[in-house]
Amino acid sequence: MIIILADDLGYGDLSCYGHPTIRTPNLDQMAVEGMRFTQFYVGANVCTPSRGALLTGRLPVRYGLTGGTGVFFPNSAGGLPQSEITIATALKNKGYQTGIVGKWHLGDLPQFMPNSHGFDYYFGTPYSNDMIPFFNQKNPPLPLYRNREIIEKGPDQSLLTKRYTEEAISFIKKNRNKPFFLYYASNFPHVPLHASPDFRGKSERGLFGDVVGELDWSIGEILTTLKKLNLDKNTLVVFTSDNGPWLKKGENGGSAGLLYEGKGSAYEGGMRVPMIAWWPGKINAHQISTALSTTMDLFPTIMGLIKADIPGDRVYDGVDLMPVLTGEKKEVRQMVYYYNRSDLYAIRKGPWKAHFTTKPSYSPEPPTQHLVPLLYHIEHDPSEKHDLSKQYPQIVAELKQAFEKHKVGVKPVPTQLRAIKASSNK
């Protein structure tokens, strides 16, 4: 099993999702050979909580990855709680070899790092690639880890994608005769943008396109490796992004296509992302799914595949996607929840989305509370332009009820994102 996660890649940043100048032939081919999702969501609108949601199958608000600073920084004292069960932990307990290549961003103290959360092998950076001295002079140079050891400080970021690709392929080859799980979490196209000399200056979209093009190449190398090793028909590969595009970065940020807004917002552009699932022989080719689905669905999907019981001592927010992937069902969920940090801003039920609070991403203006929530028919109006709350009061009432029911079922926990280390001179 392989999960590939881009960083800040928007819904509209791939050619198979409609970008006019960014070319992504390998991801396009992956979509042709598998299933491309058009209504796939993340569990949060920024890096740290989104990654927690993917790995645990649970909304981040349930275990303190909301509020506070929003994401972990080099001086953060918190991390993904050790009480949480990750996909890697569950698979390791079933005899899988588990590896992560790339960005972690779930706490950089030893007790929170990948090797303490079920991963046998780790090669990558503990947080975002912009958290370096020019971003904050108190920050250390970006560290590059191999397992628990820092092997470099301030690595050449233009070579990271190539190095990650080599590490990912090495992990696959090393474990070709064993069940394995690889989580490849790229640092890109999160700013600062870096591409190797082989890709720099090649895209009509400029440097951002170069970076996405190199990521596409990397994924192509991994899929080719699986085919050469005759592992393709026994490997589920999922590609997605951690949240929408960072629009405030201008040309260095991506695009949400026809969706409104981006990273840091509860609008569609902040939380609906590309997703491609590939498993030759299990997932039919040429499939496009409109099923509502989320990154949190990957946990129960994988638990079902390995015939592992989902722990009954906690609430899970994912559902098994295999019936959709195999074509048995068109839908497996009706609800999606849109959190902004600790607050529930919007919910979706079927085609209807209600905004109870709105705020543009990274804006100094305060949130706007809506006594009567804004109502959008998302399948007719994915750009969220036409408020239909006056025309459909009964739908508003139904979504209000669902909103309150969900809030009652979420037990507040202290945030892990507020505590600061006594010293950040790591």
C-alpha cells in the first residue's frame, strides 16, 4: 500500500483536473488506469491537522490538533498524541514493513516522530520547508532525518524530490517480497518552490509548474518500479493533497480551479483536493467517481483490506471506500465537516452545503457568523456563488439539526498546538 501526498496542491493544479498549462502525464495516466475522484476532501484546511486526519481516520478536533498555532513549528512542544493509532501502527501490527519518505509535520520531539508512530523507516523533514531561518531567525536550519538521526542541516531543496524518489524506490525494492506500506509525503509544491536542474524552466506555468512536473515525474518512477517488479496488481496506490492551494503566495501558489478560495478556508477550494486511486485488476480503468469521500476514509479502507478490527474505544470519522473503488457502490457517505481550526464552519450533506461561519483564508477580518446559514447546492454550484437559503428553508433546518448533532458528539480536548519548547536550539 502506498499513499502519496502532495503539499498545498490545489484542485485545479493537474492537467487531468483541468489545468491548461501544467502537464502531469504520469498522474494523468494513473487516472486513466484507475479511478479519479471529483468530490474528495481533507480533514482540515492546513498541513498539521490534515495529516493527522489522514493517518488516524479521525477529525483532528478529537485529539487536539486544532486551535493554538494552527500547525506545528520548530519550537512546538506538542505532537500527534501517542494514544492515536496511525495507519502505520495498524499495518505494522499485521506484519507490514512501514516507511515514510518526506514531510512529517506532526511534532518533532522524539516521542512524536514517525518511528514512534508505527513507521519502521523514516527519511525526510519534520516540518514545512519554509520553517527555516529566513522565515524566523530563531528557527534552526531545516533538518533532514534518517530514522531518528539528523543527517543534514539545510539540505539543497532543489534535490529533495529526486532524493525522495530514490528513497521511495529503494524502500519498495527492499521490501518487494514482504507486505509493505509506504507513505510518500512530498514537501512540494509548498513554498519556497524548488525544482532540480532537469525540470527548472520547463513548464509554461513557470516555477510552480516545474515543481509539479517534477513531482509528477517522481510518481511515474514509482509506478514504473511497481510494474517492473510485478507488484502493480498487488499494490493499492492513492495520490492526493493535504489541503487546497496557498493563494496568498500569488504565482508561487496553486489553483483551486473552478472552486472558491484555498488553503486556510472552509470553502471548497480549501478542502476539496485531487485524488486518484490505482490498483490494476482491482480498480477498473477509466473510472471517474463523484462519491463524497475524504482522506479519513483511507484508514477504514485499509483496515478492511488487511481484515483488522477498527478499535472500538474511540470515534472514527472515515468509512470504507472499497465498495466505491470496486464499483459495487456509488456512495458510501453523505456527510462532510469543514473545520477551521477548532471551530466547525460548515457541513455538507449530499449535494447541500451550509456555511454557519465564513472567513476568507489568511484574512485579518474577523469571522462572520450567519444566524441563517448560507446554503449552496454544491453539485450545481461548486464555486459557491448562489446562496439558496431563502428558497430552501427546510434544507437549512435539516442541516442546522445535523450541525448541532455533530457538535454534541465532539468532546473538546486540550490543543497540542499551543505549547512551546523551553529551547528551540535543536
